[in-house]
Amino acid sequence: MLTEAQCCARLRDSAAHEVPRNEDRIVLNIANSFDVYFNFTHMTEGWRIGNPKTDPREELIRRIVEEDIPALTLAREITLGQLAERYGDPLSEKAFFLEDYQGYLLNRYIEDRLG
């Protein structure tokens, strides 16, 4: 566990990207509206894969297999260092696990970009 200030310091010069990925198996969440999301973050529009009631099955499968959704496209475009600079608070004493903090920063960026 680190403070936000420590997380910012560790990420400040990072050229890495925070891009959640499916590992050995794919786990999906399906909302009561039938919107489908990957299980690695929260269910917001940027992370939406599609809806089996309204989207062609082949397209949904392609998006899942290729991990082709707006949030992941944005995640590939910004580094952890840029996220920390833009959204981190280097004076904050809030506590985070570094991996959780990286996801937090990414989701702030996605919310800013996609609403």
C-alpha cells in the first residue's frame, strides 16, 4: 500500500501503458439492459462491448476477441507517466495499491475523453 504521492513518484517517468487484458479466459459482465462488458473494470459506456439484442453476433465476437472497444483504444494512447502528471495528486496521502491506482487514473482519463 502506498500514498497517492508515492504512486505519482513511481509513475512519473513511466512510458508503460495501463491496458487491461484478458488472460487465459474471457469473463464478461452482462447488465440488465443486456449491454456486455469485460470483467476487468467498471461498466461505463467507454468499456461497453455491445449488446446482443442490438448488435450483430459476429461483431460482438470480434470486439471481444480483438479487445476492440473505445476505452482500450484510449488506454493504448497514453502512458502511465502522462496519466500521473495529468490526474495524480503528488501531495495526497490517500492510500492505494499501485495497480489499483493505475486503473483509477486510466478511468479518470477515459471519463474525461468519452464522458
